Amino acid sequence: MLSELDRIAALRAALPATGLFAEKEWRVSPDAFRIPEPLLEQLEKLGHRLLLFTRACNELYHRSVSGKQPAWIADYLDRGKPPELVEFSRRKEFRNDLPAVIRPDVVLTEEGFTLAELDSVPGGIGLTAWLNATYSGLGIDVLGGPRGMIDGFHSIAPGADILVSEESATYRPEMEWIAQFTGQRVVSAETYAPSTEAQPPRNIYRFFEQFDLPNIASAGSLMEAALSGAIRITPPLKPYLEEKLWFGLFWMQPLREFWRRELGERHFLELQKHIPYTWILDPTPLPHHAVLPGLEINHWDELCQLSQKQRDLILKISGFSDRAWGSRSVVLGSDVSQADWQQTVKNALAEFPHHPHVLQRFHKGRIVEQPVFNPSTGGIEPFRGRVRLCPYFFVESDKAQLRGALATICPADKKLLHGMKDAILVPTAVAPRAS
């Protein structure tokens, strides 16, 4: 077995010359992040439950459009989208199409874990594949094994063109790394030509957000090819499925029986444990005798007046915006002044007609310890931090298969957990059982 310093040397030597994230770096650990076996079992069940949840979201939207559920549901989800994209997303040809990758952001807490978000166009696929393959080569039995991520990604889009936009260019190197093992090719979304006389059309893996479509010159021809059945686009062009406000709809009392029926009682109750209570910032006035459940306020102005302790709340844009990914719009109420919080709430309400925002209970991550390499001293030292776990579920043969999990361990003084240069990025492994 290699020493910890030998592992660090091997990891650094194995890093591709082009890197994996453009102009991004992270701290290196000699070991995977270890989770107990019961947590692994929970994550495997979570994949199935989130697939059921995604199906139910798709079904609820279409029922709302057809009048079998309230119209305000689709109205929320369609806000800010171009009418032609909304119309395309409703086509019967794509009625049952769902994202082929499901990746939740799992924050480990003292009580268990909570889901910060659910991403169907996730970054980190190539990075996690490289981490799994490289740490496996060091003798570490990582979750998914050395090829789990590679095989999973190949299974959902074999022989596809991976379209990466300029907006998503940071992640292009990781996609180029994994594509060399899958027979796929990475191309620029903005200049992509779907087919020529010499080259028949190829299926598309969409690695760009749908607000970026106006910058994709071939978007119209890609949509026509998808309609004719000549190609398949995954994740599907269904902007309503990529809204964060689904967590708010999940908690709405008028929809509770729908979720119970579609998910099943047991899965519904389990998801309630992990989906944080979420509200949609809708400025529509409430009757004078009504309050927002959980907040117990009658008007959003009262939200602005909450004390710092009461503001353990996350506010963020729901979707279809360049501010909807990478934590760009995320504000933690307890981390800002009351004046800034008040302005944030007012701005969010003002944007409701085109960019709905959501408010979410904040759950602090628990402290974990991970060994890390210190380049200043050349030694290994303990690192205390909070972890965001990103399990990757690939929908293969109608089942959500867990193929790997990326652990991002941020410094303990950080409350918002995301990729940063002082965070550790490692694959996940199961901790050995205590003797």
C-alpha cells in the first residue's frame, strides 16, 4: 500500500495536462471521503425516489396544462420562458422524456442529510469519473468503481455529440476527458452543425442551460430533428423540469394528495425528511386572516423584518437564468445585514413575473474531518470542514443507478458549500466496518 505522500504524488502526476476544470483548482486528499454503509443504502434508495419525483413533476406539469390540475402550476413553471420553447416542451412526442442524469446536492447534517438542490444538467461528471479511476488505481475501493461513471455516462448517450456552450466552458475539459473513453465527442454548442451530407445526424447530450438557446445557431434545426425523430436530445428541452420551485410545490398543501398518490406513501414521507421546506416568493396578497405556513407571516414585508437568528433562510432564483447555477444568486439571510436582506427580498419579488425566486430552510452541514496535502509544508494534515455530497444517478433501463459520488469538503467557516479553491474534492468510498 502506498504511503499518503506517495498517493498525493501519484494523484498530481495523473492530472490531465489540460486540467479538468478550466482555470479551477482544489485541495488534494490522499483518501476518498468515507461514508458509513447505512448512508450508502439511503443514497441508493434516494436515487429511486428522485426518479419517481422527477416523473411526478413531469406528470403534474402536463396535467396542469391539460386542465386536470390547477393552471397556476404551469403558470409558475413557464414564467420567463420564450413561448416557442414552452410550446416545444409540451409536444406529445416528448411527453414522457426525462433527464437521464439525476444529481442531488446532498448536505450531510447532524440529523442525517438534506437536499439543497436537484440538478439534471450537472457538472462534475468527468471530474468524478477521473477521481474514481485515479483513486481506484491507488487501491481505494471507491463508490462506483474505476469505470462506473464512464459506463453510466456512455449508457445514457452512446455515440452522442456533447454540446458545451461558452457559458459552460469551465466544464469542457472534464467532458473531453470522459469522452475519450465513451466514443462521444465534445463540440462547441454555438457553432454546432447537426449534420452534413457526409455526416448523418447524431444524438445530443445537452451540456448547456436552456436560457442559452438564443446563442446556439443550430437550435432551430436541432429541435426540428428531434421532432422528426432523427435525433434524441438529453436532457430534454423541458425548462419546467429544471426549476428549483419544484421543492416549493412539493410542500404545498393543495398538492399533497397528488404527491402521495404518485410517489407512494412511504416514498413521500421519506422525501419529506430530506427536501427542505421551500416557499415560492409570489407577491400575490394573502387574505387578512391567512399566513404563509412555516413562516407564520401574512405579507413578505414581514420577512424583511425578521431578526438575524430568524433569517436562517436561503433565497435564490428558481431557474432559466444565468444566475440560477453556481450559487450565483444564493443569499443566506443570516449572513447579510437586515438592509441587504430587505433589498434582496424586494428584488426577488419584483422579478416574480419573469424570474420567480424561492425561499428555503437552511440546514447547516455537520463538521467532518479529512486528511489533506499542504503544499506549503509538504505534509499531510487534518482538515475540518462541511461536506456537500453529489451522488450521480444514471437512468439505465428505467432504473436510477448510483455510479459514483463527488464529495466537496469546504472549510468549516463556510456555510454555502460549493467548489472553491480551498475546498477538497474527492470521490466517495464506504467506510470499513468496525471490528
